[in-house]
Amino acid sequence: MLSGVGPKEHLEEFSIPVKADLPVGDGMSDHVLPVINIKVDHDAKSIFHPLTIVSKSLDALQWLITRSGPLASNGLTDVTAFFNTNCYNYTLRSLINDRPECEIPTTQLIYAYIEKGIVNPARTIYEASTSYNNDILHQILSENEESAYITVSPVVLRPESRGWVRLASLDPLAHPLIKPNYLDDKRDLQEIIRSIKILEQVVETPIYKKYNASIQKLHLPGCPDIDADEYWECFVRHTTHSVQHAVGTVALGSVLDERLRVRGINRLRVADASVLPLVPRGNTAAAVIAIGERISDFLIQDRELEFKI
């Protein structure tokens, strides 16, 4: 936008000469999630216990020799599920597949395991990854001293909310203004709440009950009592954050042509996640790699035409 490519009215606010009036910065979309902690009984020894240290050392040795074992995974996405929350039967407590839309997932559940007593030693990392305030952190830390956690993160795969990016100043080093508008469209909020309602039933299954499982309900300022129907809506609005999959601010079609060229500007292309008009129903990595492959093809083809190689 500092170069004069962007929404005309916005550029004129900063007296930037307009070279191309294009909706750069509009249409921002991102995956979002809250983190649900399921408390479970699991009497694992402290990470500082001698037997634990020996066990972890053996895990490291197994990885070094065979590239297998617990350290072959980061432990964050060993278990994940994709499904359509509109195709869950709460009476049967089961997913159904009675119409075509049921084949299209609306939510991804990402599971991870947190050992009993591990959050406090890793508090700095946990705090940075969640941005929770001290009151919420204290509740999570306290209960983790007594219980292990299975964390479940419901990701809204095709969010309806749209945000925007704008210039904050003429300083090219200044951070831009970013308004993600997470949960601005109530359909995104309802999607997460449906996921949580399904989780509440999952926790009632025998395998979870075997470990005395229960969903942790945090006491949040301004939220209804934890037993109120409105609690989960308030919880989601307080704790939902980005998955860091933002797309759409330099979208194909409106800003770019089919060869990733900025409309109306010669020799300028964009090839990153921002070109995706819609966020994929999954991680953005594969899509961005594909974009990189395509821009390589386009550049080679155009060079061959230009120089008739």
C-alpha cells in the first residue's frame, strides 16, 4: 500500500499517489480455536523423578538410533479429527452421514496430552502460546498439579468472519493496523459451541470415565456461572485465538490475476498465503507450497516467452 497499490480512499488519507485502486488488505480470514482442557487421572511420576529422567533418556536414545519412539512426534497433533458438526446426532451420540454436506468437515479437533504438573515448569511457553492472563493461568496451573490434561482445540475450518489490514503510518517499519474480527460472524461462534457440546458427550463415554475425565471450566470475569447455558459462549469469546493461518488480503481474482500478477501493475506478483481467497479446510502449508510451485512455473514460462528460449 505504501507503493500506491491498495484501496484508493485509504491511500488518499496518507496522501499516497494511487497507482492501482485494488482491495489490498480486505477479506482477511483465519482459522481460530479455543483450548479445552479435559482433566484426567494419570499418576505419572514427576518429570524430575529419577525413573522419569531414565525413561526420557531412553526415549532420546531410541530416537537417535532408530528415529522412532515418543520423540518422533512433537506430540501436538498425534490425534486429530475432521467432521461436520451439523451431522452429529445428540440423541444417538454419534456422527451421521445421511446427506452430501456430511462429507465436508466444518471443524478439526486437535488433541494433545499435558502431563500432571508440567504446566508450571513450562509456564513461560504456555503463557506465550495462549496469551492468558495471570488469573486464568493460575486456575490452569493449580488444577494441573492435581490432574493431567487432554487438551482439545476445536478449529473452525471455514470461518465466515472477515477482517482487514490497513496502514498505520507512512513509516515502512511501523506495524500495520490489523482488525481480524474473530467471531464477528455468529456462525463461527456457534460452530465452536457445537464442537464443545459434542466434546461434553465424548467425555461421558466409558473410556474417558475410566480416567475420571471432566472438562475444566474456568472462572472468567464477566462470564455467567459455569453451569449457565451462556457460559460456553462467554468462554469462547474470552479464550479463542488465532491458529496463525491468515489468508485473503491480496486475493486471487480481486487483486491478482490467474498468474499471480497484481492487476494493473507490471512485473509485480504475490505468492504467499495472502493470495488465497478462502482459508483451506486444514493447514495452509500444503496450499502455500503449491503456490510456490506455481509461481516458479509462471516465472519460467514468462521468461521463455520473453526471450524465446
